[in-house]
Amino acid sequence: MNRQDRRRQLSDLAKSDAMYSSFPSDMRAATELHRQGRMKEAADTLRKITKVYADHPDVRVAWSNLGATLQGLGKLDDAVAALKKARALKPDHPPPHHNLGMALAQQGKLDEAIESLQRACDLDPNFRDAWAGLALVREQTGEIPLAAEAWQRAVQADPNAVEPLFNFGNCLFRLGMLNEAAGAFQGCLARRPNMPEAVYALGRVHEEAGSFDTAAEAYLAATRIAPQVGQGHAQLAGLIVTIAGTDLAKAQGLADTYRQTHPDSPVVPQLFARLEEIASQAAAVPPAEQSAPAAAGTTDA
């Protein structure tokens, strides 16, 4: 190699080093745009980064972030293409597998999504979001036992997180594992006291188990914590009507408590109208006649 060729090689190397030195700052700029919700600008910046730094050893991160940004923009085909590029550049890097799985799930390609998400979990068993994504897709396919297993792994990966534990409890409830579901929801409340969703879910467990009084208390507590959420009001009213079928006085007492707690709720007049109907129907039914005693048997002479 002559001196001129050597100088050219050194010059090219210097340019490459200078270019690579800007990669972190350019990536930070793209990340900041994404954080600010300027998704289109973030995507445009990441596209430029993938071109300018095509040979950079960490360009896969730009491809992965581009895919996630395009996914957020709803451009799923482009997102999948970018994420497959990121995966190809480093097949043992978990995030592209996770992001790709979620994009595929949005496209309705659930089998491919499961395969990609499972790969992310295999590569990093402590990747909570990958386990959560896998659980969500398993729920979509109706594989609730497998969804429960995935949620449990998400809980194990991040024991202090509430959402995976809550979703794990929901799966357990759907599987009829009421005691285990109650334990999960109580664990949510230990981590996040007065979480209305968990209080309401405990009410569902108690109602399913036939503990109507405890269920009513839970529903009422949920409406106190989050009065704007209509689900708790409707479930409580329905339970009170159910109780009225066997114990009208108790149902009326619960309804009075509910009215005192939420006097302006539109559910109140509907509930009391229904209880009046039940009371009227009960009053219209005559007492059951006592059956006459059976005649004494006779014997042939």
C-alpha cells in the first residue's frame, strides 16, 4: 500500500469515527421527540439515522425504535418491516422480538405474534413486557390457562408491578380458581391501596362464591373510591335485586345505604322501582295453603 492509499484509508477511518461519535446524540434526539409525542418527527429522524449509520454496530436499536414508533402511528406494515430488520441484525436481542410480536398481533397474525413474543421471553426470562404481551395474545386466542401462566411469569419478573398481578387475577377468576384470584386481587391492594378495579374484582369473586353480603360491601366500596365508574354501580344494583329474591328486607337495607352514599346516582330510582315491583309481586302471592293431612289408611276386614 502506497503512502497516498494509506492517507486515504486514515482519512476514511477518521470520517467514520467522527460520524459514529454523533450516533448517541442523534438517537437521544429521536428519543426525545418520541417522548414529547412528536411521533412523525421521531420516525423521520430514525429513518435518517438508519441510513446515515447503516454500518454502525448499534443501528439495530434505531431500527427497533423506528418500528415501535411506526407501530404507534398505526403504520403496521412499515413497523413490521423495520422490526424484522432489527431482528435480523441481532437475532438474540429481545426487544425487537417483543415489538414485532405486538405489531403482528395488531395485524391479527396471532400465531406469528406468539412465536415472536415467546422468543423474546426465552431470550430474557425477566422481560416483563414480553411476558405481558404474550399473555394478552394468549387471551385473544382464548388460551386462558396459557395466558395465566404468562401473566404469572410477568409477575415473577416484576413482583412490585400491579397490572400484571391484576390481569393474572382476572385469568384465575375466568378459570374458576376463586381463592387464588382473591389472593391476587388482595395482593394488588397491598401494593396499591384503594385500587377500585381490585376492590370491584374482589366483589366479583365473592358474588361468584355466593357470599352476597361481602360482595355488596366490596361493590359499594368500589363506588365510593371511583364513583364515576358505572360498572360498580350496575353490579351492585344487580346484586341487590338478586338478594331481594330471597330476602327483600336485606335488599331494601342495602338499597337505602346505596342511596345515602350516592343520592344523585341515576341508578337509584331504577333500583327502587325494581324493588317496589318485587315487593308488590310478593304481596300479591297468597300464602301457601297448608296441605291437608293424609287420610288414615284402612284395612280390609
